[in-house]
Amino acid sequence: MLHHFTDHVNWLSLIIGSIAYFLLGAIWYGGVFSKAWVRLSGINPNDPDMKKGVALTMISSFLFMALSCIGLTIFRQLVPMNNYADAFHLAILISVCFSTPAISIGYLYNKKPAALYFIDCCYHILGLIIASMIMQYFG
């Protein structure tokens, strides 16, 4: 049954959407919320062990974002997308109903600060919105 959906995937839009989602992370965590995220996470950026495995972490992050975009693509095939408003609403629905609850469960147990929770959740909401808009652009 899965091949029914993957036969109709616009792979270019999926790849570009995944890249845009990933690049948003560089802006979000490396620029806009860099200091707050590091402080709230309790990460010591001067720790030499922090740099170990960073390439694998980045590749893994991209693959998870691409997986989210594959899910978004499948939902886009199930729900008629007539315009950018539809694409926006679907991204909000998916991110609020799937991404943020998954993040929330982890935060319930890890007892991380609420501000960090909002930084992380808003990143995934915005990332899926951007990916959905790109997919809408490419049809």
C-alpha cells in the first residue's frame, strides 16, 4: 500500500522541503535562539566532547526531517491541497498533532525549561510550514 503513495511523490519538492527545514535549524539554533538554547539546554559549547559525532548528528537530524517531510507528502496526497492556505493548515495540523506531542512527552520526563520547549516546538512547526509551502509551490 505504501508504494501507492510513493509512486506519486514529487521527489524534488520533498528534497527541497527537507533541506529548507534543515537549514531553518541553522538559523534557528545557530543564530536567532543560539544563546538561549545553549543556556536552557545546559550545554557547554566549550566542552571538547560536544564536537564529537557532530557530523553523524547532523546527518541523522536531516534524515529525521526528511522522514517528517515524507509523512507530510503522504498527507498532502490524502487531503486536497488547492492553495497555500491549505498547505499552511495541513502543516499546522501535522506539527501540532504529531511533532509537538512527541516533543512534549520527552519534556514531561526530562523536566527541561518551558522556554526550551517552546523554542524546540516552534522550530518544528515552522519547519513543517516551510516544507509544506515549498511542496505546494512545486505542486
